[in-house]
Amino acid sequence: MTTPQLFILLCTLLLHVAAGFPTDRRGREKSASWDDVNVVAHGLLQLGQGLKEHVDKTKAHMRDVNSKLKEFNSTLADLVRKQQEQDSALKERSQEAEERDTQKTALAEEVMVKVEEVKRQTEDMQSRMDRLEEALAKPTLDSNDSEHTGVPFMQRLVAAQNRRIDQLVEKIKQQQDKLEKQSVHLQALQNKFTQKRVKSHRRRDEETALRGEVEQIQPQSGLARDCHDLFVRGERSSGVYTIQPENSQPLSVLCQMTSEGGWTVIQKRQDGSQNFNQLWQSYKMGFGSLNGEFWLGLDNIHSLSKQGPYILQVEVSDEAGQQQEASYQFHLEGEEKQFALHLQQESSSVVQETAISTGASGLPFSTADRDNDLAADVNCAELLSGGWWFSSCGDSNLNGKYPSRPSMPRRQPSRRRAMFWTTTKGQSSSPLKTTVLKIKPASTQQ
């Protein structure tokens, strides 16, 4: 209420009070009535002053509220702008990922074209060699002196064919070198894409944590912790299932069900369709197809291993059909300890194998770009191909190169660049054809 309004109210009250007293009263009563009027007027003035102070305080409080509202609106606008910038950045990264996928697809198509070209050249060379054998098998009886003229001609023909074969072999070697370079380039692009995706996810998680929106990993109802847990729940068919180890994200795995329990397969090789000459990030995340050849990933294997004691079973077979297997007590450390492997030979193993010897401190995993082996003067992963728990370039490497197909010309690579497994007698098995690494809880071992 404003001061003029208070003044008008005061005057009105005074008039009503004055009207309440008769004009013909005595002077003493009139003086007393005016004293009462003064008291009332004084009280009204104090009330008006109090109301004015209250109004002033209310105005000051409203000004503070308006100022804070303006600051809040400014902060909200900044947050909206930052969110728009983050959305724009994520959209740009998504477009970059699509471009990389397009490049990878183009490179893969180019590689396939070159592979087909090499196959055609190989078939042409085989056809020429067949015709040469037929020509050599026919007797030269065209004239009486054929015995003297036919032999030099055949020698020249053989020499020419040998030169042609050497040229074709050289071209095939060049094509294989180009294919390997293309494969390395493709792998480098894939690793860059994977690293950027991991960094993007990490940055997004950090931003979410700053906003106080971090969510704890909650297990999805109904998911088993491993393949043996599925077996306990009644599953008896081998195949691909989704599991969720404790405190980890769900993942798809290949389960091998037996009469004793369920095995979780962590590595499988059978036909050479998957390139195992990968770098650290690929071995960490996993690669390949669960319906063919694959590596489950060191992070996933560690998530399974940390749930409790596990048994690792190694099964290999060579080209002659001879099979070997060995069982170990198994534990795998995390990346902070270079995924160190701890193994102890199972006393119940049918064949005692020591092809993997880790020692008490464990044996770290090693790749061409992460040299963690125990050899001081050489990078075992670069020398032998693939990633593995190498000691001094070791007695085993089940992630080496798959042996060449019989129809393809061999470049005579070092045997140690291929998959190999050394027995307790110190003898290496013939070239391996299949490998399987699988684990299950140690509590199920009888």
C-alpha cells in the first residue's frame, strides 16, 4: 500500500472519529476525545510505517528472486547449447564411422578380386602342368632319328615350362604380398575405428558421470553366468547362447554341452577362414564368428575367469587325424596385469602336456604391438604371427597362421609361424588342422 493511500485512510478514520463526538459537549470532554484521536492517529501512522517497510523488504526479495531466475535461465541455455554441440559431435563421428565402413567394404572387395585372380592363375598353371605331363608321356616315333631330335626338343619344352612356372610362382608371391599388405591396412583401419569407438564411449560415460546419471550394471533376469549354468538350468543342446558373467555386460558365446556339463568355448579354429594375425585391441575385444572361427576376447575371458576357479581344456588335431588334449586349472588376470595366464596341470588329464608353462607369476599376453613376452631380443608375436602367452617364443602358439591348403602353392614359411603344439617328449605335432579352447567351473570336475 502506497503512502498517499495510507494518508487518505488516516484522514477518513479521523473524520469518522470526530463525527462520533457531539459538538455541544464540554471543553474537557472534547479535549479528552481529541487525545484519543491522536492516540489512534499515532497508531495508524505506526501501522502505515510498518506496512511500508514490509513492502520495501518484499520488493528487495522479489528483485533477488528475479536475479536468481535470470542466472538459472542463463545456465539452462548454456546446458542446452552444450548438449546440442555434443549431439553434433556424435553425429559427425557416426558419419566418419560410416565412411570407414565404406572404405573397409571397398578394400574387402578389392582383396576378393585379387584372390580370384590368384585362383585363376593357379588353375591355369595346373592346367599347363597337366598338358606338359601328357606331352612327356607320349613317345616320339615320328622318324628314324626321333631318338636324337625328340630329346632336345622335349628338354627345351620342359625348360620353357619351368621358366613359365617360375614366373607364375613369382607373380603369385607378389599377389600374396599385396594381399598381406591390404590385410594389414584393413586391420589397421579396423583397430583405429575400434579405438575411436572405445574413446567415444568412455567420453560419453565421463560426461554422464559428471551429470550424476551413472547407472550401475544390473544383471538381466534369466541370464546364466556361463554355459555350465545353462546346463544346470536344463539346456542340453550345443549352440550360441547369451550369458552375463557377474558384474559384466551380457555377451554371446558358443556353448558345448556334454553329459558332464556345459563348456564355454573361448577359441575355435577349423578351416582358416578367420585371420588370427591381429593386434592387441582386437584380441582384447574379440573377433571372428561364433558359427565359424573366433577368439572370444580377453576382456570376456577375464570376466568369466574372475567368477571362480575354472578348468581350461585344450583340444587339437593334426592333418593326419591324430588328436591330443590337455586340462589345466585356469585363471586369467585383467588388462592391468597384461592378461597374465595362470595354469596348473590337471592330475586327471588323460595326456600329460606341458606345452603351456606359465610359472607362479603368470605369463602375460603378447601381440605384435604389445611385446610382453620374456624374450629380450625378439618380439615373439611378430616373429611367430598372432597373439599368445609367449615365454621365450614358447612351445605352443594356437593363434598362429593356419596351414596352407594343398591346392595352393606353398611359400615354404617357417613352421613356427603356423599353429603348433609341442608334446612332453619335445616333439612337435604335424601341422595342426583344428584347435578348441574351452572352460568350465572347476567345481564340476570329478
